[in-house]
Amino acid sequence: MTLYRRSKPLSQLEASFLREKVRQLIKDKSFSEGAYVLTSGKASNYYLDLKPTLFSPDGANGVAELALNELENTWVDHVGGLATGAIPLVSAIVMLSYQFGSPVPGFFVREQPKGHGTKKLIEGLAEGESLQGKRVIIVDDVTTYGGSAMKAIDAVRKAGAEVILALSVVDREEGAEDLFRQQAVPFKWLFRASDFKSQAA
């Protein structure tokens, strides 16, 4: 288990500056208005696609730094999430945690077990390594109802892990907080949809 502690934590002013920088990046690269149908089938007048942000160098670094800032002084063994949305986020967090001198390993959960080879549901762990008894943080790029993150949470709980936090980059404010509360999972977000909708004009 690792006590995540950055060698030089962000000051409140630095965190505020970084947050605004990342908010603007997400607005420019990942937020759009219009008529959309979400995965759930629900209609929406805006859409958040975090992939362009998380696959850009400044976006990946900025989001990962904000995420790690939320984990300061947290005892954690692994960070992971559901494929495919969480993969770039997990990768960025893992890499930056190493650079900050407090490395946290990662993993991802498949939608379905791999159909060949090892037939794993949880990927990224070395042979003989497991999540049994480990403290795990589940991350997601965008939460709506929280269903995607809960798939990952259910999988790692069945593997014997303790989920100490669900962390979303953007919460659409449509029920995820209530779901995680019902499942006794602490929930944090870096941004809410209102951070972008209120700015859109």
C-alpha cells in the first residue's frame, strides 16, 4: 500500500490556476452543444467527449495532475476503471504519479472477460498479482448515472478489493452521486457539467 504524497503538493493558488486551465481545455476540445442521444437513450442538448482532451498532451497531464491532487495523503494500492473510457485517464495518472515520486499502479476492467488467452476480466496485473485486500480508486471520464464506474466497482469488489473512492473528471449531475451513496462508495469529481454549460453561449 502506498501513501500517495506528492513531493511538492500544489498550493491552493496553483490548483485553482490548473483547474481553470483544464476547464478551458475540456470546453474547447470536449464540450459541444446540439441535439444528442446518449448511450442510455436519453436525449441531451450537450455532449461531453473527453477523449480529445485525454489524448492531448496538455489535457492528459492537466487532468491527471488534478486527479492526483485529490488523492494527496490517501492510502491507495491501485487506480483503475472500465474500458475504454478510463484507460487514457488511468495511464496518465499512473505515469504522473511515478514522476511525482509516489507511484500508484493501474489496471482496467473489460466489459466482458477476454475471449482467448488468459480470459481476464481485470487487465494490467502481473502474473500472480491480485486485487485481494487492496485499496482501489475507480476513475471515469464522464459520469451520468454512474453505471460504467459501477461495473468496474462490482468487478474489483468480486476480486476482493476495497473501493475507497470513485473519481470522475466530469459529473453530468444526473444521478451518479445518489448511486454511489447507495453503494457506500465515496464520490468526487473534478468538474460538473454546469462548469461548462454555464459558460456556453
